[in-house]
Amino acid sequence: MSTLCSAFWKHTNIRPGGRVYPCCRFKFPVGNTSGDLDSILNSDAYNKLRDKSLNNEKIAGCEKCYYEESIGHKSLREEFNEKYNTDAVGLEYLEIGIDNLCNLVCDGCNSEFSTSWRAKEIREQGSAKHEYMTIDTITSIPDTVTKILFLGGEPLITKRHLEILKLVKDPSKVEIVYNTNAMYMPDIEVESMWSNFKRVRFIVSIDGVEEVAETVRGGTVWSQVKEFVHYAVTNYELEFNTVLHKNNFFDIENINSYVRQYDADWYINVLTYPKHLDIVNLKVQEKSYIKQKADLLELPTKEFIINHLDTN
């Protein structure tokens, strides 16, 4: 099996605290950045990853992609290889979570990515593994970057994302994407900054509709989500992302009806951590229900969902 992944040549994922990951799925950090993004891809850690990748060695941290490929689903590794080459090392796609500040407590998340989760853990356990984390300084954005994806926390909860955008020398060549919970509307200052960029897109998380949304993504106000979705699809580009797990699978028909109203891409992933929320742990009848709905509704990743349910 090939393990070649162009992400090791063209991409990095920087998380709160300045921790560097080769992608959003990689299981552990490979370094820490002081703000100099040019140096990340030329670090010893990345050099070793490229060597292993060229030699088709299995790489610890890449298990999610290997698993998806084993059940016939196109992995993130394969998507990277379709979009980027390995001719030369140069950062083209930057993912960055400036901090873990977030207003929601979503099923499947934790205090690493949400300060609200930290508060919940303190209430329930008296302590928390992660505290507020941030990236203090990014000194420059390499000219080779053509795409920036803002993660969180919730990237629109503050205007810190503008600090990154101001470092882009030629915005007309750069696409910007926000992975958002759709609870914060941008103001005129933000829209003015966005107008300089090649493309502005939002990935909105929809893990349920109405009461289910407000339950599995604690703190959500469904009316505000609908308002943001209307704003995004009217003024910019929009896609939906759904993470299917044991607490929302029964709402898939309602999610489908809501999402299909819009001319927008939709991706459905399956939650695999924490394990107790994984749909593979459901009862036989519940698994059958999901398979039936996946087929009947022609869900965008139905084969992936069904094959995942059939694994151990």
C-alpha cells in the first residue's frame, strides 16, 4: 500500500499553543512553531516524514487515512495527492487554530479545542487537562500559500483571524476558509478584509436540527445558525459538515432535509473518538436504521458509513 502523502511537502496544521501537526488528523504534534512558518516544512520532523512517505512506510499518526482506505473510502491523504504534488517543498495550504476559545460544548469534542469544554470538565471533575491556549505570534505568511483554513475553538468568536490575514502579501491569490459553528456574524471590518481575497468559504457544522442541534452541540441557538447559513450562502460560498455519532444518528433525515435546501457541498464523517460515541457500538437494529437511511436518502458518503458500520 502506498503511504505517499503530498501534505508532507505542501501543508501544515498549527494548533493553539503553537503545536505543529502534519494535518488535522495526525495523532500527535511533530514540533512547535515560534511564528516562522517558512521553517516548519524544512524541519527534521518533516524531512523524516517525507523519507518514510517516499519509501511507502506506514507512518504512526496516519491511522485514520489508512483505515478509511481499507474500507474503500477516499482518504484525506488521497485527496491531498490529487491537489498537490511532491516536486518541491513549499507551504501552499495552511490550517491554523489561533486559540481554543469556543462558546460550545459539542459531543465528541474536548477541552483541547474548546474553553467551554474546559469549564464543563472543571464543574464535573474539579480539574481539566487543557487550559486556554493561543498562538501569540505568526511573523509571516509565505508567498507560496494559496489557501488558509481557520480552525478553533471557534475562529469567528474574535477578530484574531484578521491578524493572520493582514500578513498575506497578495490576498487576490489566496482562498480563505472558516470552519465555524455559525453562531457569530461578521461585521463591516471583517467583510472589508474578506473582499480582498480570492475566495471566501465557510464550512458549517450541522450535527442536528433544532432541538437535536442544541443538545449535541451544547450552547447552540438554532435560529442563529439558520441566520448565519442564509448569510453565508447569499454572500459567499458554503459547505456543510456532519459528524455522525450515537447521539445524533436518529436525526439524519431532518439533517438531510435541512441541508438539501441549499446548493452546497455536504460531507458526512463518522466519529471514531471518543469510542463510546462511535456508531459501530450501536445495536443491530440501530445500525440497520442508519444503513437504510443512508441508502434511501442517497447520503453523500453512504458507502463509507455503511462500510464503517460493518467493521469491528
